[in-house]
Amino acid sequence: MKPQVTIIMATYNRAHFIVETLHSIQQQTFQNWECFIIDDGGTDNTKEVIAPILEQDSRFQFLKRPDSYLKGLPGCRNFGLDIANGAYIIFFDDDDIIHPDNLQLSLSVLNQEQLAFCHYQKKSFELENPEFKSEECKILQKLNADNLHDVVIQQIGLASCTVLWDKKCFETIRFKEELLYAEEWECYIRIISSGFQGVIISNTLYFNRKHPNSNTAEFYSNNPIRKKSKSDAVLLVVSNLKDKKILTNQFLRHFIQMAYDYKEFNLFSSIITTLELSGFLKLKWQLFYMFFPVRLYLYSLKKKIVS
């Protein structure tokens, strides 16, 4: 029987975590899925550790990322997208735990609402594995280009593993393989800004493991590779919104404020160059950028006085 859902999981030296992740996938109440475990050139014994699962459950396939795809999460995910058989796509990480009702609940919402994607909630854990709860499914809001701003500023956090997608969202869209952080943020903005509509539900269906070797932990530790990637992703988002003629002043203020944290990568100058602004507008945003620290200081001073 053709699988209805394709699960794409990149893996790299996660032999100590991945078995728990695969077991949580096997415990899904919805069973018609395939799972591609795509090795990104790891050097540990991941394949040996998961060999019993591969032998017992043919829905799992362990594959090497071909050299035609760049090393990293985006390359592995693009490879998975190119070979996916399912009508729906979901990305799971190799060190997390998935709620048993993840696929069943997300699919039922998509079928009921007739939309292109379903975003659910996630919760972090460290030492003790999470406790699964059965909750009433509540639709919090619809998500489309009208509220894209909340995705851009990450008020709505579309993490890579918190969305079930209709495969049609990826017919012409792939992850940017040169990005090594924020690749899902950039990619998902392209999907929503292209007109695809989705829904956000209240249920916590994914549990991400917190540990110092994750991409997110490295970014918040100011890893220069991850930080440079976020800067590059910002520039790609700016270019995409400009091309689609939806780059509002509200968006632009946000990006230029962000640029102050990426001075070492000349993000502000790159944004201004990408926008091809007239002399007056260029001066306007240069002054906005120049005086941003002053405004920030005055704002914090005001908060202290009020409190």
C-alpha cells in the first residue's frame, strides 16, 4: 500500500538518541507512513544501533545522502523530498520524541479544514522523557499571507518539526542547501508567501530534546557558522518578500533592527543593496539604523522609570 505520509529524518552521529526517536514513530496511532533516515556522513555506529528496527519494520529506510546534495540538514531534507512517496510530508529530528497521535491528529485536521499545512505545538525536555497527554484539539487560528508578519518575527514559531505539509507545498520549493541554520524559517516563509494556507492547533505533539550539541544551542552560543547562516537567511527572506511585492515598512523595520546584531556580516549594507532604494529612502533607513541603539536605550530607560 502506498504510504500516505513521508517522514524525513536527517541524522548525524546520533546513535545515543535515535532509537528512542524511531520507537516513538513506531508508536504512532496512524500507521500508513514511510520514514527515510538520511545519513549526513556520520562516523558513529548509528546504522548498527538501528539495524534491528530496519530489519523488523520495512517502513524505515536508512539512506546515505548523495554527493549531489550539499552536506547538512537542508541537503538531506531535499533528498528526502525528491524521493518521497507520500501525499503528505513531515520532518522529524533524530534526537526528539513524537507524540503517538501526531500524524493521526494532524491529518484529520488537514482533511477537515481542506488546507495545505497543520502547525502544532512543541515542548522541550532534557533528562526525563515527556509525558503524553490526550487533549481536545482546538484550532487557534488560520495561517496565510495575511499574518505572515507573525511568522517572520517568529511570534508564530514554525519550527522544522512542528508542521505536517501537503506535498504540493514542495512542488517547486526546496530548502536552501547553503544555509546551516534558519533554513526552515526561510523556506516556510517562501511557502506561505506563495499563497499556501494552513492552520494552527493547540495540541502539543512534538518534544524536542535540549542538549548543547543541537543547532539551536550552537546558535545561541554565538557559533559563527550558525550566526552567519541566520544573517544569510534574513537576506534571502528580504529578497523573496521584495520580489513578491509584500515587503512592507513594518517588515523592513524588523529586518534592519535585526541587522544591528549581525554587524560582523554587514547585513544592513546587504539589505540596502538588495532593496535598490532611491537616495532619499536609503538615507532614511541609514538614519533609522544609526539611531536604533539610541532609541533602544531611551526605551529601556523609560521602562525603568515607569516600573
